[in-house]
Amino acid sequence: MSTLAYGGRRGGSPFRGWDRFDYLLVLPAVLLVVYGLLLIYSGSAQSYHGPFASFNNPVGKQIVFAVAGFTTMLVFSKLDYHFLTHYSWALYILSILSLLALLFLGHSAYGSTRWFNIGPIQLQPSEFAKLATILLLARFFSEHGGDAREVKAMVISLIIVLPAALLVFIQPDLGTTVTFFGIWLGVVLVAGVSRRHLIVLASIGLAVLPFVWTFAVADYQIKRIDVLVRPEQDPLDAGYNVIQSQIAVGSGQVFGKGFTNGEQTQLAYLKVPTKDFIFSVLGEEFGFTGAMLLLALFIFLLMRGIRAAQIAGDTAGQLVAVGIVVLILMQTFINVAVNVSLFPVTGIPLPFVSQGGSSLVSVFMSLGILQSIIMRHRAYRQA
């Protein structure tokens, strides 16, 4: 591969390109992390009483991951994104092997096997598998003229996504599975997929759905879907989280009950308040106003991501940016939807906000790739 394919001329100042660094893309992400630290502090105040300067402290641990994630973003900003797409097959295969290893070596919690325990750290391979899938999809379409109108191209792209999505589904992790297919749909739409082909594919999916529902969906997952409509039928088990999150979000009203003053949070009615149900903590303590501020930060962040896709100098950059935007959008939508009872309870984090090292580092890594696209868009457009 030529030197140009990896970002232009050799040598030069190590600060070359930083004048095009998009600080407005980083700003909302940093503010979201700060917002998350406040919510994590409130959500863990009654369960952790040890020293702040400890890796066991949820806030302290999140700060460490935030610094690691921010550093990772800077490194990936300087790395030419074509280097990542060039090795996307290797990254994807490594992700698939990691997801397979989870079946035998993974740590189980809350009915799912999603993590490797590495000392005090839990590593969640699916967070990085999503990025690897985006990179591989971008490489595939860029090598085929960026065109998904042919049935063959559409089918091959779907085959790329299926292994990772199915391995995540059997963990089980419904939210991340939906995210994988959301990423695929976003990428193929930008790549110009035929609506007729999508309709045919959707029809096949609907035809297969009853068999998936009967033979592949676990009983507890069916119960979680059922309690979305009737949580009161099982208020102490499957419907518990739905009921408590509804109470928390609803009781916050316009301005909330105040920082660390939410009864559902401080009396431990909310389960995993620093992770899956952190939006419920926000709704209870900061109310509708706090929720709108959070969503405004996400909208601003996503708009900067869309800008990266618009100015990308080539097809690969455009599709990678689109995939990352859809990734953040899907995770945000699903997490909020779970908290307001529009989606079955599933352990998917709120990007930049929820407690979790793998999620935080991976989304900052995503921003680094977006920055790489922005910083090099002129060189590749000229090429």
C-alpha cells in the first residue's frame, strides 16, 4: 500500500494535522463524562463508603477509565484510519475469537456471560467488536465502489455482521444485538442499498421471526418483553426494574428532587443505578430539565459526527463515520428507552455516562477514529 494510503508524506512535525482537530466533537463527550461522574457518585453513595482514592471507588475507577479513554482518543486521532481498515479483517477475527472464548472463560452476572475478569477489571469484548465490524463493513464497501445496490454486496455485508451479532445474542445481550443490526442498516443505507432489496430482506426476517421467538429467545427474555406492557403482573421479579425506573423518572418532574436526594436511588430501589439505570437516576434527581440537557449534549456530539461523515475525503472514511454515529445513537436510544419502558430491560450502557471501562474506552476510541477522518479529509479528497 502506498504512503498516501496511510496519510500522506513521511516525516514532518508530530503536531502536523492537529490544527484540524475538532475540539467541538470532544467538548460534549467530556461534559457527558462529567455528568456521568456526578450520577455515578449519587448512585453509589449508599453502597460504597471506602476512600475516594481507591480503584474500588466507582467514581475513582471511572475517572481512571476516562483518562485512559481520552488518551486512547488522542492516539487514534494521530493514527491514519486507513491503517485500521487495512487490518480490519484481523481485528474482526480477533473480536470473534474473543466472543467465542467468552462461552468458556467468561464471567456470568445478571443471567448473561459478557465479561472477562482480568484482575480488578472487567473486559467486555462486544464493545470493541462493534468497532471492528464498522471498520470491516467500511473496507468491504470501499473496495466495491461504495455501492450496496447489488444483492450480492448487501448479502455479504450482512454475513459480515451475523457472526458477531449471533455470538452476542447467545450471551444473551439483546440490546447489543440490535445495535449490530442498526450499524449494518445505517452503513448500507449510506452505501446506497436498494429499498426493494431491504423490503425483501425484512419480509424474510418477519417470516423467520416466529421460529426465532420459539426456539432462540429464552423464557426470561420473553417475560421481560411481556412486562413492558404489564409490569404489575410480576412486580418483584421481571417487572421490578420497569416499575422502579418508571417511578424514578416520573417523580423527578421538571427540575428533579436534587442531587443525591432521589429516594429510588438513595434507598436502593433501583438496581445497578450507575450502569443500566443511570438515566433513571438522572431523571429522578435532575428531572426533565436534566434529561433534556443530556440529550442536547448527545445531539451536538452526533451532529459533529455527521459532519465528519460529510467532509470525509473517501468512501471508507464516510462509512466509518456513519457507523460510529449509528453506534452511539443506537446505544443512547436503547438505554434511554429501557429506562422509560419502551424497550425490554437489557444491559446496554449509556455512552460516556454509565459506569464501565470497556464502554468508556471504546467510545473514546470511536471519537479518535472520527478525529482521524476529520484531520485527513483534505489529503484524501485531493488524492
